[in-house]
Amino acid sequence: MSKFIGEDFMLENDAARELYHEHAARMPIIDYHCHLVPQMIAENRRFGNITEAWLGGDHYKWRAMRANGVEEAYITGDKSDWEKFEKWAGTLPYAMRNPLYHWTHLELARIFGIDEVLSPRTAREIYEACNARLAEPGFRAQGLMTRCNVEVVCTTDDPVDSLEYHRCIAESSFGTKVLPAWRPDKATAVSDPEAYNAYLDRLEAAADMSIGTYEELLDALHVRHDFFDRMGCRLSDHGLGGFVAADYTESDLMQIFAKVRGGTALTAGETAKFQSGLLFDLALMDDESGWTQQYHVGAIRNNNSRMFDRLGPDAGYDSIGEEPCAAAGNRFLDRLARAGKLSKTILYNLHPKDTEVLITMAGNFNEGPTVGKVQYGAAWWFLDQEDGMTKQLNALSSLGLLGRFVGMLTDSRSFLSYPRHEYFRRILCNLLGRDVESGRLPRSEMAWIGRMVEDISYHNAKNYFGF
């Protein structure tokens, strides 16, 4: 019987196999958006077992386990690590055709050299085999990244973060570059005045200055932005329910900030004005520093209030929102373009209805000499699966320039997630190979198509971000 994850997994024809094995497979990984914990990298974390490395913090798996009727005690609760792994092994057979099924077996095969299919029957054997490998020095956090040929990762960091662990990594002999990415969402989160003012107190401490006015807020953020830049940051990132581009004046922003700083709740209109103004001012900082800005649009978060009270955010209770994004998104980017301050920009959508919207939005603001100045980003979150990636590639091919795409990312908290890059590359090569075999792309141009695969897998991101 052939292996499930063999050399030609997902590669359906000769052209696809040539593109993958001769071009995509050898490219290093640039993971320009992830949620790894820098402290774990700096300390070269040793994972006690596969449950800790695999299930800890992975809300994709948690959602699947809950859907399979697994009690929370076996997911985020106090059951033993073996019992949690056993429940995951019992869930996986029901997850066939979910990307988790492929990712799980790719990670077992590529990282641990395990070719067996995970099921209740094989769970104990695989658990012990993985744990034995994780006990080896080369399977600590840094070793896992090196094994997967990871050249650069960009973490996700709040303006108040000290970046002390990024400094430790930069001063170490670790060969992978670990850079911060600026994520100022809390600076715009004015809907809860108490929480917002508590955050501003932390920002005051980080910037070593008082924040009593909107101008002082911008000064403090500038101080931190400059610090991030000195620490190697080259990207910002914003998580938005939807774009905001309300009309406002500087006087509006000062008055609204004074109101919320005083502890008074804002109206919906005031919130929209404030967020519109601050997002614009943050984009000016990015342009001044030559950073790329990213906008992840369309999540509705923490929908299960009972479980939010119990577990907090990022526990698997977010879903796709349906805010309109075309008018406000175009308006926001146009304001920056008119001011001559539109930095390189990547747009991501969570609702599939917005795919063509964002691709055509990006096309409105491209201009030379910058290649792909405004880009449509990788399939994100709930769209990060075979069908979603294929639709993303097809839509980008139809309405943009596939050959200029900056490629895939993990968006993950796990050190075992890097085979997701392989998954994407196999999908890309199979798509292009199918077109070659059917005559939709010329076989005479296989050398060029191979170079395009290498660019999408690696070179485009390296050049675009200035790594």
C-alpha cells in the first residue's frame, strides 16, 4: 500500500510534479505573518510532548474537537495531555476533507517522519514516537524552524511590547531572522473606555511620556513605531471588522479623544470618526518608515460570550463577518493616495464575497515603479484550505498578476505549522501543471513557469518586504 503523504501528494500530472520537485520544494520559507510567541523562540522552548506542541493554543483543532462532541476539559481543561491527544486522534477521522486532516498528516510525515494515518488505533504509538523526537535537541523550537528551512518569520506585536525577546534572538547565533510586526489594534479599540484607558496607561509607560491629548497619543505611537523600526520591523498589521473611512476634522479627533480619555463612552459615529482618523495617521507612520501595511478584514470575534468570559479571546469562537468593505476601503486608500502617503499594502478578506472586491480595490491604487504596490493577500483563516487557496489563486490570476503574488503564510501559533507552506506550493504547482497539461499554458514556457513558482514561493516576498 502506498503512503498517504507520498512524494507526489496532490500532484496530479507530470507538469505539476516537475514544478513542485524541481522548483517549489527547495525554496526557503518566509513566514511574514504568524503568531508565534517570541519568548518561546528566544528560550528555544523544549516541548514536553506532542499535545503541548500541537494542541496548545490551536483553535482550529479546538473547534473541530468541539464539533465532535469533545468536552472542554479535554480541549482547554485539566485533563492529561495524553487524554487530550487521544480525543484529537478520535476526532481526526471525522475531519476528512477538512484541511486539518491534510495538515496533521503533513506535519507527522515531514517533521516526525511518521507515515501512518492518525486514528484511535494508532494514537498511542504515534504519541510516543512524537514525544521521543521532541525530547531530542534538534526538535526544540529553534530546531523545528531550522528543520523546516525557515529563513524569516514576522511575529505579531503590540506597540507596548518590549521586544526584549526579539533582541535576544537577534543577538544569538540562531540562523532564522525573527522580526516584529506592528499590530496597533488596541490603540484604536475605543468602544470600551475603561479597557482603552488601561491600555493607554501601558502605552504611556512604554513610550515614557504622558498621554492626555490626541496629539500626545500620536507622539507616543511615533516613539514606539520608531523603536519597532530600529528593531527590524518592516510590516504593520491591522485586524478590522470592516474598513472605516468616515469624514472627520482634527478638532473632531481631539474632542473625541478627550471624551474617551475622560472615561465617557463614545457614540457609534464618534467611534467611526476616531478610528478613521487614527488609522490614517498610523498609515502615515508606515509610509514614513517605508513599511508594508496589512489589513485583515472581516472577522467577527468572541461570539460566544459565556466561553469568552471563561477562556478569553483567541479560543475558537470567532467567525466570518459580513460588513461591506468596497466603499470604505476604496475611500481609505484614496485618502492616502491623494496625500502621496500610500505605502505598500496587502489586503486580506475573511468573507469570500469580498475576494474580487479586494482584488479590484488593490488594482485601483497600483503605480510604478513599485511592483505590486497594493496586493491581494493569501487565503486567510477560514479560507486557508484547498478550495479557498484555489479560489484565491484563480481570482488573482483572473483580475491581477499571479506572478507578482507575495505568497503564503501560516498565520499560526504553532512551531509545527510550516508544512502549510508545502501544502500551498503543491496546490499552486498542481493548478499550473493542470493548465500546462490541458494546453491553457504553453509547455514551451515551463522554465518561466518554474521561475514564477519560485518567485511566489520565496523571491517575491523577500524582495517586496526588503528582507
